Amino acid sequence: MFADYILLLFAPTPRRAKGIFNVLRGRRTVSTLFAGLTYGCLDQLDSWHGVPLETFLATTTKLVTAGDLTSPEAGYYQLTAQGMVHQRALKKERYQPVASVTFQTVAVRRFAALSQLALQVVSEAAHHENRYYPVTTDPGVQATVKAWFRRYRGPELAPTIFAALKAFLTTLPDELARIFVQSLTGYQFPGQTDAQLAAQFNREPVELLVIRRDLTCRWIVWLQHHPQDPLWALLAPLVKASPVSDSAQQTLQEFLRGGDLAAIAQRRKLKLSTVREHLLEVAILTPEFPFDQLLSPALITQLTTVFADQPDLTSWRFDQVQRVAPQLDFFYFRLFQIMRCQHD
């Protein structure tokens, strides 16, 4: 059930439901990224892109009704004692994705569509079949795969693809390998639906959706280590070197060259607040961020003292800082929180 996977995202302390939803949808505002970091679900950024907010909120309401969640204040939810027991059981019963972080740097859904069609085309061509229904009617996907096939077609393409698939499948547990293969469409074999696979493997249809999505991510990771494979040509244009936005990367490079934040803002014709948001984005998405270039030892000591009795940093409030450092900008408070998340 979808509700099972939503329950796994909550904790005994309150979490903002809209923040979790925005992480799953793939919003990349600093507030969303920070929520993902502090809630421990940043690796799932953009992994449930198609889920409507209404469905997500209705699911949290059902979990409250079921006694698994409680809402201490509007928009926030936390696990009940029953919910904690249920969550522990679900972690053992439901499939847990291992490669969702791939969504941060790869257009996973696009590659899933391209690779499904490419494998079908190769399979049909290997059997000299020219008349078949393609797995997708998306004209962009069809055009990309058509160009790819023209480039690579030849007697060695099918054996090469088959060998690569076989090599990838050997890295998977038997059940996952079978699910991967049986979801593919090829010559005289229509790929099985999530419902069909769920019945066969005694799992929930939503769980099969999660499994297949994670298998695509795992396959992407495998291909990234095997760029000589023909399918890499379909994947490569969809891969970013970093999860950080291009504009934030540019701000970071100027900062690393010793640029003053106000000067960077002036040169790039940006607001100072935007430059600061860029650096917060980088700090959240890259643990090796040079925090010491912005947070002095004295400031770190001061903020550590303020929150010494609050191990849960999601409970920290900026007004606590303002009482002892009224001139401190919120940017430095947030950066300190991020540093503690990254290194504690």
C-alpha cells in the first residue's frame, strides 16, 4: 500500500507533511532540501514525482485514523506508539529502495521510457520482426531510440545488449532479476504489469512500482560503470555531474575563489539572498562544503552553547539565537544547522 511507504517517512518527533511531499515531488527550494536533509529522506528527492498533494494528504489522514500517526499541530505529524511498532514491521516486510539517490542527478523516468523501447526494438530486430506495437507512443522517445538504433544497429547489437543485461542481472537477488526481466517487452513477449507481477511474487502492486523504479536506478548505476555499453549513449545525455543546480555551482566557484558574497551578488546581478540560498543548496547537497569559510570557530562555539540541551536540531528556533546574537543573519543559523546534520 502507498500508505506503508508514507508511514516510513515519519518519526516519533513532528515532521511537516508538506515538506516531505515536496521532497518526494522533487522541488528544489532550499526549504525543501533542508526538510529532506533533516528528515533523512533527501535520498528520495523526486522519487514520487507524480503523486498529487491531495493523495498524499489524504494518506496521512488515513494513517491518523488508523492510529499510526498523530498531529500535534496543523500540518505536522508524528508516529504514535502503535505507528512505531508498525513502522518497524514495515521496514522488514516492504521492499526498501537502495538506489533512489540516482534521481538527484539522472532523469530516471526518461531513461526508463527510452530503455524499455530500445530493448523492445533490439529484441524485435533480432527476430527480423518489423510489425509490432511499441511500448510507448511518445514521439520524442521514439525519435531518440530510432536515432540510437540507426547508429548501433548491426549483427553484434543484440548479443552485446543480451550480454550486458545478463551481467547486470547477476548483481541482483534472484527475485529482483526475475521481476526486471518479466517487466520487459520484447519479441512475442508483452511485459507484465505491476498488478501481474504483484500477484506472481506475492507483493502489493505499489511495492512492485517501488521495486521496478529502484531496479531502473540500479541499472543506471551499473551502466555508469560500463560506459562502453550501447545503452550508455541513451543514458549519458540524462546524467548531471552534480545534484547542485548550475547557477548554484557558479556561485560556489566564485566563492571558492575568495569572492565576497555581496560582490558575487553584484557581479552576477543577483540578490544577496539568492547568493546565500545558492550556498545553502550546495551545503545541503555536498557534505564536503567548506563550512569553516563562513562559520568562524567563535560562532560555532556560541551556537553550540545555545543548543547544547537540544539534540534534535529540527526543534531549534532562530529566535533562540537572536536573544544572544541579535545581529546574526538567519543564513548563518541555517548553515550551522546544515553543518551539524552533515557531520554529527
